[in-house]
Amino acid sequence: MKIAYQGIPGSYSESCAKKNYPDCETISCKTFDECFEIASNDSKIRTIIPESNKTTGNIGIEYLIFKFRLNIYAEHFYKISHNLLGVKGSKIENIKNVYSHAQALSQSSKFIKKNNLTEQVRADTAGSAKYVSETNDKTKAAIASSLSAEIYNLDVIEKDIQDNKENFTRFLLMGKDIIQPENDDKLYVTSFLFKLKSKPAALYSSLQGMAINGVNMIKLQSFPEKNSFSSYFFLCEVEGHLNQEKIKNSLEDLNYHCEDMSVLGVFEADKLRNK
């Protein structure tokens, strides 16, 4: 399997891909847009995208989910373990400046303040590790993955420096082809997009079918349609398989209230979802 990810080798996206698909071939992309583009043009390539973080919330890729409408094959709750990485021989007392993505810096704020480090925001975590390795400066460190330490030949000065030790990011594996698992005894999630007809109490009316059929909604997020402040799409996820009667009935009722509706995928719920 080929999996495209955003960032350079050593990123958390690549780490998640390699953990869950050990035999995969990873493809580095500069942007999330490029990840979606490459997967939409080649059915042999999947893309793995961070969708939300337990600590800092949504990553902000909903507009790309709407634009490309790739099929979702799996969700993975991946533990983000931030590490302070420095050049060989560097110690915590040597470090003055710490480089990383804004979210990684935010998620490690207590450690940064405790050690009086000066934050330096960069585009991504792995890129920060690469930069520190190239400077060969013991006063500089990066916050990044353990995989980055291996790739860029850096020492792990401190492990697990994130404020929340249960810091998980939800990743989605997506691709061009529509593939749905068989409906069995496992817990499944059905994901879909919809845009409502313009009428009073449209959202309230559209969701009544789910209440009547006893469907548990686990995500409902609105975001504006491109070039509009008055037209919105909704990204929704519910517990259950598309082939279950209660899900079928609920979506049929919802569709009656919609101008546009698209099922994004049916996939097994990650085992950490309810923890």
C-alpha cells in the first residue's frame, strides 16, 4: 500500500501510517491539498490525514473533505508523544531556543515555561528536527517524534514532554475508491456530508429522523460553503453501519431536507474511541 502524508519524513502522520500499516510505502507531500489531490487521481494511493486532536481540537481540513469527497476507510487514534530533540551531546541546560509547529509548542507549554525556553514557530515538527540537525547548535532543540530523532540523528533529551500525557490525534485513512466493510458485530461509524434546503428550522427538522430511529450522533460540524457566509455544509458522523435499518431510515429522512448529501464512508470505530 502507498500512503501519502503531509510533511517530511519523521512527521507524526508518517509515524501513524507506519505503525498501523508496517509494510506501506509512504509518500511525502508539502501540503494537505497535495495529499488529497494525489489520492483522488490514483486509486492505488491512500492518504492519511490528521483530522482532530484531543487537546487542541479540529485541525481544519474540512474544506478539503468537502472538495474532494474521498472515501474514508479507517480512523486511527494515534498517541502524540512530544520529545525534546537536540544535536548529539546537548543537554537540557544548553537549550535556549525550541523549534516546532505551533500546536506542538502549545501542547508542551508547561515544559517550555519550566525550562525558560524561547519558542520558535515553524511549519512542522519533523522540519524543525531537520533544521536543528543541520545547525549543529547545542542551544537549539526541536519538539518532534522519536522517528524524527532516528531520521535526523538527534538525541532525545527529554521524552513525553506534552502537557497532557493522553494526547491523541485522530487520523483518517482515505482514498478514491468506494469500499465498505461487511456489516457484522463490530462497532462502525458512518460519515457523511449534507447541505440543507433553505427553510426555517431546517437543521432541527432534518435531525428528527435520527432521534426517532435511535441513532447516536457522535459528530456534527458546520462549515461555510466556498465564497459564502449564508450557505453551510455539515459534516456528520453516527454510530452504526450504513446497511443497518436504523441508519438507512435516518439518512433517507435526512435526504428529504437536503440540497446535497454525500456518504463519505463506513469504517470500524477505533478501539480507543470510547476511552
